[in-house]
Amino acid sequence: MANIQKRGSDSWLLTVSLGRGADGKYKRATKTVKCRTKREAESEYAKFRQEVEAGAYISPQKMTLAAFVSEWQEKYAPDHLARKTLNLYLRCLDTRILPSLGHLRLEDIKPMHIVDFIQQISKDGGRQDRQEGKLSTGSIEYHLRVLKNVLKRAVEWQIINSNPADNVQKPKVEYKKVIPYDEQEVQALLQALQSEPFHWRIMITLALTTGLRRGELLGLEWRHIDLESGVIDVEQTLALSLKGEVIVKEPKTRSSKRKVAVPPSVLAELREYKKHIHEQIGIMGDLWQGGDRFFVFAHPDGKPFHHERPYLWFRGFVKKNGFRYIRFHDLRHTSATLLINQGVHAKIISERLGHSNITTTMNIYGHALRSADQAAADKFESLFTLQAKKTQKL
């Protein structure tokens, strides 16, 4: 039997003999690969044979989900997923999907297994240690998306014939209503910030007054801030910051690149903050490691903050001061709502937030805009009521 057989226009069947088994019959390891030429197929055969002889080859019929994820992580994920997305995928796989389904052979995974898994993580979070509690419906839907993506590769690589996750209905996502801080709550928050480190005070203040996203704030460099005109040029975002690795990217959409003006009082604080940073650099001396980038928000040595640090700090700050809990991202919603209540046009708010079009702004803040519109109508009502009373007196 030929070791390399063409099975289609770009498909080849590779066969490596395993010798006689315990039953006296000859055993073979087979693998189907996609190659354009026989030379490429011969190269794949050489690698396949080496795997078999080294005992590293696992028959697709016996491959578990956990074993396949290792192949997926090596041969697909790094080239097709953004680093931040890959980290999220691996977290879902390592903490919930593999502990529940990793022991199953790929060909044995049925839709019912996945339905049971979804039900499990809907109840208790799916962790054996149960430290993370109940998951949001959005997180549950995301786990199904991760599993479906991994199994789709198994179909493409002809290890299984169909994707068992395709026929599983995704859970209904229930969006939590976001109630941003009102003016009184913002005043209390700003007062409490006066006792916090300079960098956190400035970051939260900018989040409230500019509506910048967390990644946009972390990716901000001093060259992006005009300390004369008070305009911030948003042109990059920090997507990931791990030990020894910093990934700074352009914003996802063209409209996310924008210029945002800051209030004069905040501009004065920014000038003082920059002086403070330069004093820190002087103290650090040769230990400063900012390199070519001069981040606005960074450790004393110039290295940027971990991308999750603002969220974690703000959560602790809110709890410590007894404020009503909102997420760090909800500071952006608070910024938009405050502008709406001040009568700022939705088009201006849309541009400050970097939305691709005003429809996005209207969809997100429709309720607040309608409330502001009603308040405007009420002002007219009071005006006409007053005029009517004056007329009656005459």
C-alpha cells in the first residue's frame, strides 16, 4: 500500500505502518492533510512518520478534547486570534470547558454534553473550586462561542465530521441595566479622589470628563496631550500589558481616532501631574524603563499598568468609600449621561465617545436622551403656565 495517496484536488492520505498488533494483524496510522503538491505531501509525511515513531502521534479517533486543544493552541490560535482574545479563550478553556469536557474523545462529544455543560456553568460558574460564583449570561454565551470555535477547527482538519456545538442554542443574553452616577454621586467621588494617589485621581477624572475607554487611557502618551490647547489626541489603545510584553494597537474603528477637549481645571491638573511624573523620573534615574514610550499612566519605572489594574483598583475604591457599585467602564456612561443632562447635542457626544455613528449613541443612551427631551418640554410647560397665570390676572 502506498504511503502517500492523493484523495482529492488538494487532499492526501498519509499511512505509516505500525507493525503487527497483539492479534497478529498489521496496524497502520493514517492522517489526511491538505497540500497543493506531492512534494508538500512528502514533507508532511516525513513529519507524520517522525511523530508516529517517537510515540507522539495520537489517532484522531482516540483524541480527547484536551489533546486537541493543545494542537489548536499550537497550530491555529496564535496566528488567527488577537493576543487578548487568545488569553480570554484560554481562560475559558482552562477554568471551565476542559475540566468539564476535556476528558471526552472528540468523536464522542454530542450536543447533549454541551447542553449539560451550559446548564452547569449557568448554575455555579463551572469551577470545581466555585470561587467565581454565578456567571453572567454574556459570559455563558462566550464560553459556547469558544467551544464552537475550537470544534470548528476539528471539522476543518477532518478529525470529526460535524461540529456538535452548531446545533446547541446559545443562551439568551440578559443585559444588566446600567445606572451611571448622577451629579451628586460624581461630586462625592471627586471629593474622595483627593485622598488617592495622583495617577488614579487623574485617570478617573479623565474617564469622567472625556469618556475615554480603559484601553485608550492606558495607551495614552504625553505626546498625545496638548497642554496648551487642552486637547487629547486619541490614536492608540493598550490592548495587553503583561510581564515583559506590551501590545499597543490602533483603535478598532476609524471614528475611535478622535480629538477630545478637556475642561480648563482638568488641564491645570494635567500640567501639575506631568511635573510630578518628571520628579519621579528624576528619582528613578537609571531605573526608569519607559523606553521610547512616555505613558501618562505607568509605574514609577515607566512601564505601563497591567490592562486590568484600573478595573481592580476602581472596584476597591468604590467599596472602600461605600459608593454604589458601577464598573470602571460605566464612568464612560456617566460622562455621556452628564453631557446629555447638560443639553449637549447627541452628535457632539457621539464624536467625543468615538462612536462610528450617532445611531450607536442613540441606541445606548436613548433613555437618557428621551428624559432630557422631556425635561426640555417641561421647561416650556412651566414657561407657558406662568404666562397663562399672568393673562388670567389681567
